[in-house]
Amino acid sequence: MFAYYFDLALRSLRRNRMLTALMILAIALGIGASMTTLTVLHVLSGDPLPGKSAKLYYPQLDPRDMTNFRPGEEPPEQVSWMDGMNLLKAGRADRQALMAGGAVAIEPPDPAIAPFFEDARLTTRDFFAMFDVPFLYGHVWSKADDGNDARKVVLSRRINEKLFGGADSTGKILRMGGKDFRVVGVIDSWRPTPHFYDLMTGDYSESEGVYLPLLTGIDMKLPFNGSRDCWGNDTNVDQKTAQCTWLQFWVQLDTPAKAAAYRQFLVNYSRQQKSLGIYQRDPNVHLRNLMQWLDYNHVVPSDVHLQFWLAMGFLIVCLVNTVGLMLAKFLRRASELGVRRALGASRRSVFAQLLVEAGTVGLVGGVGGLLLALLGLWIVRMQPSDYAALAHLDLPMFLATFLFAIGATLVAGLLPAWRACLITPALQLKSN
Amino acid sequence: MDIAPIFASLHKHRTPVALIVLEIALACAVFCNAVFIIGQRVAELGMSNAIAESHLVVISVNGSNPDTARADIPRNLAALRGIPGVTGAAVMTSIPFGQSAGVDGVSTGPDSQVHPGASRYMLGEGGPRVLGLRLLKGRFFGPGEYADSTLRGGMMPNGHVVIITQSLAQRLWPSGHALGQQLWVGSEKHYAVIGVTADVARPGSSSIGRGSAHYAVFFPLAPDPAFTQYVVRSAPQNRQRVLHAAEAKLHTLAPNMVIKGQTFAQIRDQAFTATRSMAWVLVLVCLVMLTVTAFGIVGLSSFWVRQRRRQIGIRRAIGATRANILRYFQTENFLIVSLGIALGMVLSWGVNLYLMKHYELPRLPWHYLPVGALTLWLIGQLAALGPALHASRVPPVVATRSV
């Protein structure tokens, strides 16, 4: 039966090519525009570490003085060196890492390559295990290296290819910032989106090229990348004691019970700091998990949301347009449908036949929409924004496009098909 | 022309009429809001920035030796000034529209309730004139004020004077007496305001389009490793040549530094890429949507005309002219589109309320509504013209045929 209806649909669609083309074009444009923006939204609001993100938390403390104090205010978005080191040494979480963004001048071993600056991540070693960073060669520096100013470095795959032609470079010496470093590891391609662990250096920026032990980088006084918030008297220039928040601290807590315990630990820590006279404010802590942290920071650009809503509005205009055209098309065939009904076809089967026709339009429109979405995403990738390169259609979105197109067209076909079913066969036969 | 029969006919075809009305209304809502956003973005593209943009090239350096910076910077500047065509060179810590830089909460005193965030520009000697800052009140920094102001690795210069932009002066001292006042940064540091300049944009592009887009404070500073931007001034036609010469000169003076030069026009261009691409996306969506709407009207109108061939024939047979028939269909379209526009106005307003609530958009000014209405009326009339002409050519003899 389906095959017969499909055949009828093709014949009918072929009969009025102009109207059919208009319907298909409207569906394709609507689907193309909405899927382009939906894909961008989907990529940008995705989970950077699926399966792991629920266990990663970002503690916030409030070490500021009472100037400009407002009750209920959010604590700073980063931690100070003192707090970071205290929490790190307390080691109350399953894993923890203290980190900051920096930049370092690299003098390539090959003199043919000019020296260049590269973004560096200064961090303690749990960073790699906590964020599931894949290693290509070697491994992370040792626990002792975190505390002894070790000159060791982990390279990204990109930098390893640039400097060492992609070979296993572990054990080699690399000159950076005027000092010699030993390469201990090379990580595989890794670009979490968003750049969740440090939003201060750009929400969708690329991963850094080199990874150094935190203490090493700080003691070398490498240029700082990120944002620093200070309070009180800022004549103090020593990064380690200045009243500034400028580091990111992440913890891994495997169970909700541990998270609750850790939150309590943060409150107790704040209370203790206040009793020591280091903090002036009452405990004001937050422990958001990764997705909550991204949400709180409104990471997805509002322009992307705006474009999505406009594209959805456009899609609805296209669908209403298709409903209208389909209604015209079905009602024009009133006499034909009247004959079918008179020959014994039930309302139900006429309805089914018309829906198959609508679905066929949706299928072709979906293919067109898919092509337009691919074109749209290609145009998005040409844009210079830092998330542009991420705009790719993945398999779920690919399938969703089809289902969405066919579903939308079927819904659009319901009203015209129902109206066409109400035709009284006798009247149609008589008037002709 | 009597519109009663048109209403009767529309009433008879409720469903298709309702569909067109709905489509017009939705298109009107999307169109008005999109045009409003486009207008805003285009206004942002022309954002004022009172420096000599077309005369400047900027060379950013990284990896200079902090220990010798105090001697290197004057040497580098002297070399840059020696390039033919260069009319001035100075150092800065950050550049309008350039890489994001420090932002301070500034106020009129430690007890003030108003703490707008203002970008921090630190200028080396000669900076104001090289940039082409337009002084509205007061004076520029004197040589002694540069020499007295140092960072020593800290965040804030230890000088005592600042120049601020007009917008910031207005925000902090709305009565207009900024000159000579103390500008407080945090609760301990304060600086005397010695000058007010025309509005200069902040670094980065995140403040574009906001009221705070011009909140900036200029500090004088003695040569310091924090200076990473060399600003070189020349006549606009010499810019490209000066850019290459300046890059080469700095490269020979300090081969280990990482050097990147751009004309200021390029920097400005990059800051607005997101704004521009958003505007283009919206223009594209609007055009395609209006086209789809127009074709929808064409499709439905021609269906109608075909359905009513006999009635048209009868009307022609009993004396209606072609112009009467044409006018009938155009009026019918006008009535339908008007209904759609009326509904669309309400929808536009609703959509705008939603966007205002979630995306920091201002209220839709009323004059966007008639613009949207006119556009849709025009499109409706044009789209209906084809089918209406077709209808007017129906011969009266059709009335006598049974099919």
C-alpha cells in the first residue's frame, strides 16, 4: 500500500513542478538555516568531558576585604596563590590541580625556525589524569617535580610536530624562556570545547602548546595570560603573597557524598582563615561542577542564541508557507480525491495517501536542507571567531536533520490532508 | 471600491486566509526584530574612537628582556623615529580594540557607590600626541610626570595623575567638573584628573555596543617591561611601507623578540568581525525569509485565481473591466497582509520583550514597526500582481462554459 501511495505522490508532485519546487525549497531553506544554527549551538554548549564532567568541581572562596562588600555577592572566579596552595596541600579531593595561563618564548632546536611565543599552561600534575588528557609519548612529570622547580615540559602534538617533526621527543632538551627544559611527554590532539578549565583566556580558545610545572613557571616569572583581580593595597608585587586571585583550582570528587564533604571542608577552611585574621568576610563558598560552571559563566555567545532563535522563527515561517502551499495543492485535486472516495477509498486511506505525499516532500526537502546546512557550516567555518573551526555536523545531528525535516513536513501536512479528507465525494463528482 | 464582497469571499476561505495571515505575522515579527538588531550592529561598526586611526601602525613585541627594558625602549623608539616617513613613535601597554588588558573598578572616593570598570592604558612619553588623543579639557602629561610614574613589577603605576575619557568623566562626575578631581582605583590608590579626552575605545571587543565601551583611563609611565606595543605614526599612504620597515628594524635590534605588526585599520577590522558576520547572517535570513513569504503568497493566490475562474468570468461578462478584477485581487491581498501585519506588530513586541529579557537587547523603537509593515505590504502587492494579472485576463466567455 505504501509503495502505491508513494507512486501516487510522485505522480502528483510531478504534475505541478512549480508548486512542488516551492514547497521543497521552503522546507530545505528552513531546515538548512535552523540546522546550521542548531549545530553551532550544539557544538558550543556541549560537554567538554562527557562521562567525567559530573565529577569535576570548581571551588570558589572569598578572601577579599570588606571594601565594596555586598551581602550575597558571588565569590571571585579564581583563587589566590595562598588559598590555592593550601587547598592543594590539604589534598582532600580524589584529584586536584592548581593552574594558571602563561606564555613562553621557545627557541627551536632547528635554527631554521625563528623563535616564537607559545601559550603555556602552568599546572600541577593531576591536570592530565583529572581531565583525561591522552598521551602520545612519555608521561607527566613526577609528584616531586611539582614542588622542586623542575625544568620539565610536556608538549602538545602540534608543537612536537613543529619542533621535532612528530618524532618521540621525550628526553630531548628544549630551550624555553632562556632556560633548558627536558621533554618528558607529548600529548595527543586534545581540544576540549569550551576551554573550560580556564575561561579567562578565551571561552573557545585552543589548548595550550606547552605544559610546565606550576612552580617552575611562576619562579621563571613567565608572562601571565589571564585575568587578575586584586583588592586592598596593591603595592605588593610578589605574586605569591599579593592580595589577588589569578589561579584556577579544579578538584575531582567521585561521589556526591564526597562533594558535600568537600563543600563543608571549604566552609571550615574559610572559617579558620577568618579566625586567623586572614579573611575578613564570613565563609562565602561555591562548589559548582563543570557544566554548572560553564552555565554560570554564560559561555555560549549570546549571538549564537540569537541566531538560533531567528533561524527557528524563519523555519516556522517556512513551515506555515508549506502548509499553505500543500493545502492549495491538495484542494486543487478535490475532484481526483472525490473519485477515489467514490470508488471506495476510506477517508483514512486518502489521509494516509496525502501524508505519504507530504512525507516525500519532507524527505527531498531534508536532503536539500542537509546540503544547505553543510554549506552554512562551511561558511561559519570561514569566520574568524575562535569557535568557527568547531562547526561540524556529527552523525546524531545528521540523522536529526532528516527526522526533523520529515517530522516537520508531516506535521505541516496534517491540516491540508485533513481538510482534503472532508471533501464530499458526491459534490465533487457532480460539479464536474 | 466596495470591500464587502472581498470580506465575504475571505470568510468563505478561512483556512488559507488564516495561514497567509499567520505567515505574514511571523515574517513581520522576525523581520522587525532582525532589522533592529542589524541596525544596532551597523551602528556599532561606526563606533567612535578619537585617535588618529588611519595614521597608525602597531607593533606588538613579546619576550623582551625585562632587565634591559629601560634602556632598550628609548633606543628602539629612536630607531623607529629614524624610518623615513615616520612622524612619531611611542610605547603603550595596550591598544584600543587590541588584546584585552587590565580593567580597574574606578570611583570618586572610597565610599562611593558607583564603581564602573575602566580599561587601563599606560602611555610612554609622547604617547598622547602620537595616538592623536583629542583633549577636551585640561592638559597632557608633562615629562616629569612620566619619569615619576613607575610600576616596579606591580599592577598600578605609582604616579599621581591621569587623563580620562569623556564618557567616564560623565559617568563619575555627571555635573561636569572632572578636572582636578581625584580618581580612586580600589580603596587606597587615587590619582588627580588632569585632562579629559574625546572618547577612545577600550581594548578587546567584549565591551562593543555597551554603555561602558569608552570607559578608559590613561596613566603616564616611565620605560618599563610592561610596554609591549609600539605605536608608529605616519601619513596614511606610507602605512604599509612604514609597517614593514618598523618590523624589520625591531627585528634587527632585538632578534629574540617575537614581533607582530599590524596597521590600526586591521586591528579595528578584527575587533568587529563577529559584529559584521552577525549582521550579514541576519541580512541573509531576512532576504530569504521575505522571498519565501513572497513565493508562498504567489502560490496561494494563483490557486485562488484558478479556483474562481468561473466567478471572474461571470463578473467580466456582466460588465467588470480588467482593471476591476486586478484591483479586486490587489485589495484582497492588501486586506490579508494588513491583518497579518496587525498580528505581526503584537508578535514583534512579544519577541522583543523575550530578547530584552534574555539577551540584553534594548526596547524595539516604534519606528521599526512601520518599516516592517511597509516592506510586507510592498512584497504582498508585488507577489499578488502576477496572479491578479492572470485573473484579469480570464475571458468573459468562461462564464458560459460548464467547466
